[in-house]
Amino acid sequence: MTDSVSVAPGRRGFLLAAMVAAATVGAVAPWPVQAVSIFPFMPKHYTFSQQQVLAAVQRKFPYQRTVSQVFEIALTNPVVGFLADSNRVSVRLDIRLASPFLTQPVAGVFTLTSQLAYDSTNHAVVLKSPTVENVSLDGQGQAYTQQVSAAAAMLSTQLLDNYPVYTFKPEQLQFAGVNYEPGTITVLTNGIRVEIVEK
């Protein structure tokens, strides 16, 4: 930074201590990319990467469930995408369907999209109201597309609605006795930007 910041002598020690403390915290627990203001050392926003969101979603999979006591459905291999135009996140999953009524298991993929919201109770950015956009099944499984779509919608809600993709640490939302909270959440092409505002 080429611009100099004039600091009164009495505040230099405080500013130095604050910067050392901030650097120490960052070394212990890596945080998302930050846009940091000069004072009072709170970021204007945090940006989470696609890999960070994927790592959170991957903790829910693989997942297997019996539906209607007839179908065994297994969900694996989540792939996360960012839909900047609609401000939503997409999750694509492999699906495998087995049943005594099928001569062999059926495989395919389905994709859901979700809004993002801030859960103030748990201090987390969460997936909100996931919606199944499409289901594609191979071979004879196409005859069961409607049933699988209904099952996928039910499982998506149970698994991912209100599911946290990032949880804030207390020190990320406090400074000098002032409390902050996430504001506008924006889905970019390469990340999720969360505005930080004073309460």
C-alpha cells in the first residue's frame, strides 16, 4: 500500500498490539479470503471458495436410505457449482437405485439448487430450501424418474436444508466490544461473498 496512514503516538501501541493479535489468530485458524478495512480491523466481507463449500457438503455423503420399504437409494460424489445469475448454489449427486422389482440396480445423476441464508443462532451460512432441478437415470431406470425425483426432493430437504456451509468463529464477528454480523450474501462465479455489518 503506497498511501501512508497518520497515527497519533498514543494509539500506535494499541494498533501494533491489535495487528499482532490479528496475525496470531490467523496463524492458528485459517479463514476465508477477507477484504480488510484499515480501522477498526474488521473485514468488509468474507469470501468462501468453491472448495470450502464442497468440503462442507462432502461431509454428508455417501448417504444411503430405504424409501417406501422398496427402494434402496444411495447418493454419492457431490459436485458444487455457483450460479451467479440466480444467486444460488448447485449440488450434483450420483444416485444409485436398487429394488427387488428391478433386475439390476439403476444409476444416474440429479442436480439440486439452493438459496443461501444466515442462521444467526448458529452463526452459520446455510443452504436454504434446496430444489431438485433435474434427474437423469440410465436405461430401464428412466421408467422410475418420477418416483426417484420425489425421493430425491425429500432426501435433499432432509439432508441439506439449513445445512451449514460455513460457521463463523466468535472472534470473526467481534472487535473492541462491538458485535458484527453477516449481511448480504452474494454468489459469485468463483466464490460466495458475505458482507459483514455492525449489529
